[in-house]
Amino acid sequence: MLYAGQGSVITGSAALRHHRIRGPAAEFIDVLMPASRRRHDAAFARLRRTTRMPQRIWEFGPLKYALPARAVADAARDLTSLRDVRAIVADAVQRRSCQVQELNEELAVGPKTGSALFREALTDVADGIRSAAEGDLKDLLAKSGLPMPLFNPMVFAAGTFVAQPDAWWPELGVAVEVDSREWHMSPEDHEKTLTRGRRMARYQMIVLRFTPKQIRTRPAEVVADIRRALEGACGRPALGLRTVPASAGPTDRTDPTDRTGPTDRTGRSRTAQAERTRTGEPLANATMSSAASP
């Protein structure tokens, strides 16, 4: 930061770590500085001259970081794997660190070079993909010849929220859940997952569960199981459930009887997390401010 000069801002993978957004490890720390400044990369610092310095930043002691949407965009343009880009974008949205609209704005105003994968990942996340494993499932289904499901829609019975399955065929009442160990680390999370499963069964939803490893290493078996479930569900009576796609607006997606707001896979409310993110508390002692002119 001292070498890059006054007004410089950390972005990319280092900023993602600050915002607790998961991403691939990076060898360098990317630092934004005004385009008029003439300095070269040094040691582990990679300097990025830009005419679009952030107007707002996170400050953590003497360090200044780009906001989540800018950090995601800058990190994504450096990656060459769609899976890695999709994982970063999905994790940022899933954790409510930023919104799809903010990322779309970064895509629109940022450099076109390196943006192809970022654009594709944003399209997937806007359609409901919320993790790298769900992206793997989408890619697998797209090649399988099976009808494509909705990803992460909200399912209601009258005015009662039922579930937000990872993949959902509403006409057939079949759901697929990608059970990552991340969401089952504590007894409380496990109990909430079981409660959620019972609630889905109560409304006669057929639920198939796969691990991320099964999707990656046993794709034919996964496709065969889903195919049998879809074929077996053909002809059964409609369940009478209302489905709201992930692409719908937040007003349409919120359960009117639930004052806590949307939850994550284990039932934990994401409203409080979103509020902390937007008021400057991703880490203790971090604050958000307007960037001073260099």
C-alpha cells in the first residue's frame, strides 16, 4: 500500500479473503491505483492502474479494500476456469456480500478483457446457481438430455414457505439437493436439515440427495437416478405448490408469513448477515467509507 501510494486500494483475491468470500488462492496481492501514477509491480504486489478508482472502500486499520462487488469482478477477470469464477460469484451472492445487480453493474462498466467467464457465471447465478457444486449439477444436466429444472426457487403451499431446493421440477414435484459437508458441520445444522427434509416429505416432494463428489465422480449414476425419479413421477396428481423462480424479485420471493426473511440451506436467517455486510461488519473493526481523492 505504501509503495502504490496514497489512495491505493486492495482488490481481487486478497479483498475477497477480507470479505470472507471463498476463492482460489492467489500468488499476488492486487492493488488499484490511479492510471496517472507510474509504478511497477514489486515483490508480491501486482499494481493495477485504472481510471475507475472505487468511490467507496472498506477500511481496516491502515488497509483499504475494494467493496465486495468490485473485488469479485477484478478477481473473476483473472481466472481461466468457469468453475472457479462461478464459485466466487455464487459464494458472494449466497453470503449476501453483494447482489447480482451490483455485479452486473461491475460487468457493464469494467474492462471487457477477461469478462467472458464472468458474464457466463453471472447468468448462471442469476438463474439460481449458488455454489460450484450446483454449477456442476447444472452442467451435468445440460448434457444429459433431461428437462432442465429451476435452481434454488422458493416453493410455497398457499402462504406457507416449504423449501428452497437446489434443483426443482415443479410439474413433477421432484427435487435434487446437493448435500455439502459445509452445511452439516454442527448438530444444530444437521437437525435443521432433517427438519427441512421432513417438511418437504410432508408436502409429498420427491427429494434426491447427492454429494458434490458423487456429481463429479459418478455422473452417469446421478443422471440415471434423476431420470428414474422423473419418469416415475409422470402422471401423478399435481401437488398444488406454488413455485417462485430465483430470478423473481425479492418481493415475490419472500414468504409473507415469515418476518425473519429468506434463510440459507440449514434454515439460518440471512437477513442479519445482509445487514452486517451493508453496514460495514464483515470483520471486527472494519468500516466502510468514501475514498479520499488521491
